[in-house]
Amino acid sequence: MDQDVLSFTKIAINHDLLNEIWKLDPRSLDHIDGVRLSSYSVALAQYLIYFTYQRNLARAEQHRLDKYIDRTVSIIVTSDTELLKKYKTKAAATDYIVSTNGSLMEAQTQLDALHRELMQTEGMDKVISELIATLKRELTRRENELYQVRVERRN
């Protein structure tokens, strides 16, 4: 793959600016100048790219761990046909194999952490996009307000 396709991975996140955005008090919106609001929109847009990339990395790792566990369990089950007879279902046999194999247990622990992380961040891309849109609407509102003032001054 062409390296330019992955150029978005070089986004540098301004943590101080993001912290300022996360702590933004909506009641103080009128006291923030337009340039600052524009920088908030750009910072959030960059963060959204970073956020999406990080989620994609987590999903890729989740897939890798899922495949590793599935393949390893399949190898163990096919080499020991008594396991399925003893535990009656593949799910029960899988639970037993994972709980008794150190490597699989470690992979399952990592997988559980990834599932938790992905659940905690589910839908955040949409709300961040909505915040960006809200900031843009505020900038448009201000622009329209300035336009109205100019029109009134001409008359």
C-alpha cells in the first residue's frame, strides 16, 4: 500500500487544546472569539481522524486475537476428540481449553480489554462530529449576525 494512504497516522494531537475543548463551558461561548472557535473545530476534526484510526487498530487487534484463539482451540479440539464428548458443546470445550492454556488465557484477557475499550468508545465519533457541527453553526450564526449589523448600518 502506498505510504501516502496512511499519512493520517502522522496527526499530532494537541492535548492541551483538546482538554480546553472538553472543559468548555457553553455559557462562556459568547466570550470566545471566532478564531478560537475555528481552531476548536479543526482540533476536533483532527482528533476524530486520530480516534477513528485508533479504533481501527483496536478492531484489527481484536480480529487477530479472535483468530488466534479460534485456530488454537480448533487445533486442540481436533487433536483430542474426547474433549467434545466430555464437555458436550464446542463452547464449553472452548471455555475449558482457554482457561487451562496460559497463552490462550493471556490472549483472552487482552481480547476482553479490547472489547471493553471498544464498548466504551462506541458512538463517540458521532457525538464528536455533532460537536464540530455545533461549533460551525455558532460561527455561521456570528457571521450572519455581523452581516445583519452591516446591512442595518448602510440603511
